Amino acid sequence: MTSDYLLHGDRVAIRSLRRDDRDEFTRLAQENAERHHPWLAPPRTDAEFDAYMTRLEEPVREGFAICLPDTGAMVGYVTINNIVQGAFRCGAMGYGAFAHGRGLVTEGVGLAVRHAFGPLGLHRLEINAQPANTKSITVAKRLGFRLEGLSPDFLFIDGAWRDHERWAITAEMLDAA
């Protein structure tokens, strides 16, 4: 299984999400539904996961599983959406935790940032987080993202248009760190 990993950190590794992750992913999403609400709604049913994977197979998206390398257990996930190449070379990151409070997801998101700036050839990544989502904002801060502003009514989540803080990092910022 270790040959599937794209990058290894001190405690986690990332690999591409696969269709055969459906049972584990949906079980973990169901178990963590309360933790994710109202910030995100990862796929919790087979049909939702299959639709999610179909979207991730589009060339403008990438999806990663954050795993414990010794067991392969999934502790979180990362997506990069709205990938634009050419002069822009940017994408928008989203992520969710299936393990609580040990910094594993922060480490996994950091690996996904390195992968995005390396093999994916991106120059800039954005994280959009609701201002009250302190856990997501903490991940952005720990990884060196800078706050660029507030986008009112940015995303339709949990039945309403929600404001989001816009956090970003560039390849140069990562190199400087």
C-alpha cells in the first residue's frame, strides 16, 4: 500500500482518493457528521460518494486521502477544486477531519500543498473558511496562509449563503518558510 502514497510526513501520508475508499469514507463521514456540521457535508451515502468521485475525476479537481502510513487508516481528506492552469495556476482547497485534535489533518493538508506546488504545477492555493470555523482557520494559519479578505455571501452551505474569509499561499511563501 505504501507505493500508493504521493508524499509522507512525520505521522501521515497522502494518496489519491479512490472509488474503493467508498465504504471507509462514508462510514467516517457518518460518524463525524456532527463535527462537520455546519461547515461541510462530505458524502455519507454510496450515491453521494460516487457522485463526489465523478467530480474529482474532472481535470479541474484533485482529491486526496490523509492516512496513517502504517495501517492505511484514513484520518481526513483534502480536495483541490477549481484548478486553473496557464498564467493563473491556482486552486481552492477544502479539507475535513476524521480524527480529532492531533494535528494529523494539518500535516496532511501541508503535504497536499507541497504536492500542489510540485507535481500539479500550481502557484497559488486558497482556503475559504467561514469566520466562525476556527479549526479550519487554525489549519490555514499553521500552514502559513495569509488572510486576504472577507467574501460576503460566498458559498451556499447549510441552507444559506455564508460569508467566508479568504486565505491564500503561493509557492514563494512556502519556499520562504
